Amino acid sequence: MNVTEFTYLRNAYENKLHTSDSQSQHLFELGFIDADLNITDAGLNALEPYKVDNAVIMAAGMASRFAPLSFEKPKGLLNVKDEILIERQIKQLQAVGITDITLVLGYKHELFEYLAEMFNVKIIINHDFNRYNNTSTLMLVLDQLKNTYICSSDNYFTENVFHAYELHATYPVVKHDVSEAGEYYVNADADGKILDVIIGEGTWCMLGHVYYDRAFSTAFAELLVKEYEKLETRENLWEKLYIQHIDAFDLRVKHYEDGVIQEFDALHELQQFDSRYLETTDSPILNDIINTLNVTLRDIQDIEVVKDSSYPLAFTFTANGVAYLYEYSATPAITHQ
């Protein structure tokens, strides 16, 4: 099935065909849609190989760059525009009929466990979350990789990006007018197949929910098992392993308009998206700073994690232009820099 046929047929399934044209006439002649542009049983049978089987939501990491909120709870449990990030994502998956959903948890996993009963999702605990990267998460779900969405718990989608059917393995990309250090940028051919990935330089940035089709799942699972014995593989993102063997995989880009896929790497990015975080917070750490220094939430800026502190959790920040260090253990301390 080519891309155009698939897109029209999926639109028919989603009741998005409203006008008859040459392509819908073609599908009608094949018996895939009826005269009212509704999908037929034959059309459903044609779509069956492309049916999404399940979703895996990765929620194991601490997201230390998102200090100080991530010091207190996982980023996927943040309330953004009156919805919990991971709850919103689960609801969007379920809205298109994807009910086989597995959460892979690690950092403060007990805070997520209410979701099992609320949404009837499966939970797996990644006990290596604090020493290895998301390759360790995928190793725990190898038997579930089929036609599978691989999601991150901290993404916010302004519209439902999920579908019951997908044609190819895809990685979402969004346009950056200016390249950002550390981001992954793709070059693709005319069919959308990713040819190479350059870190820190490019236009189309990889971001959001990835889709593995069965061919990609099978091949990548075999590669991951083979390479996982290497410390380099365990400590890196799965995308780096894919990039190292990029010629062996058919992974296509899927373009999204600016703003559809949101990812918050720092507090100021969340504040730009949800203005509530400019005025109020339920963070004990931020409230401690506000009360101790007699400042407002807007005054707290330039938050940077300190990794070489003797305290388990530490970050620097400025308040009204003055630099401070916040170190937290049993007794938090705020000091001038």
C-alpha cells in the first residue's frame, strides 16, 4: 500500500473523508470504502497489518536538568495546564483505541503506581535507571516491541498525535530556525527515510513519540541484545545505537508544525507554556526560596544543576540579579555565590 492510499484509507477509518476525489474513487473501486466514504470490512482488512499493537511510555529517568521540580517528583507527573503530563498522554493513546500500554518506571516509581488502577496500564520497574540510559528501559520490554509507540512521559501534545494505524516506522521532527547544542537533527531522502543524524547542527530536530513497526522492532531488538553487553550502549540513548547502524534501518521522518509537540527541559520553558508557573508553585523547594529571600517566583531565574556538590541535590540560581546556591539534604541551605 502506498502512502497516499494508506492516508486516505486511514482518514476514512477516522471519519475524516468528506469530499470524493480521484483517490477516494480509487478506494471505492477497490471496495475499501463505500459510496458514503465510510471504510468497509475490506478496507479494515487492508489496514490490519498496520494496526498499532501497543505503546511503551518511558518514565524511569530523573530529568535532573529540570531542577528543582524534578528533585521533588518525576517530570511526567507535573501538572501542565490542569492536566498531569503522563495522564494526558495515556488518555490520548486510549482515545484512538490503544489500550495495551506499559509504563517503565524508575525514579520515585511509587508516585506513578496509582496509574495502574486508574488506567489499567502495566508497570515495569527499571532498577538501573540511575546508572544506565533508556537502552536499559527498552531491554525490559523487548518482548513487547511490535507495532509499538515508544513515548516519553514528559511530552505534552497540544493535539492527539496518535493513530490506530501507522504505515512506517517514524520519528517525529520539528523545524528549528536555529540549531541547538545537544539536539539531534536529521537529513532524509525524498521518501522521508532518515539518511543521517547530526548532533547540534541542522534544521529538522528529532522530538516526541517514536513509532516502531514490526520490521524495525525485530531488527532493533536483535541489535540491542547484541550490543547491550557494552557499557557504551548501556550508558547512551537508544537513538545513538540506531545512528551507529543507521543504514540497516528504514526509519522515516514525520513532520509536525511548531508547537504541537512540547518538551520542557527547564523551568523557564514550562513557564513560557503555562503561565501559572510564573505566579504560583506547589514546589516546597521553590517556596522555601521565595519565603527565605522574600522574592517572587518570577524573580527566580538561571537555574543550573550542580553535579559536583557534596549534597545529593544542588543547583545555582539568581534572584533579582543576585547569584545563590541551593543545597538540599535533610536540611536545605541557601548561600550567596
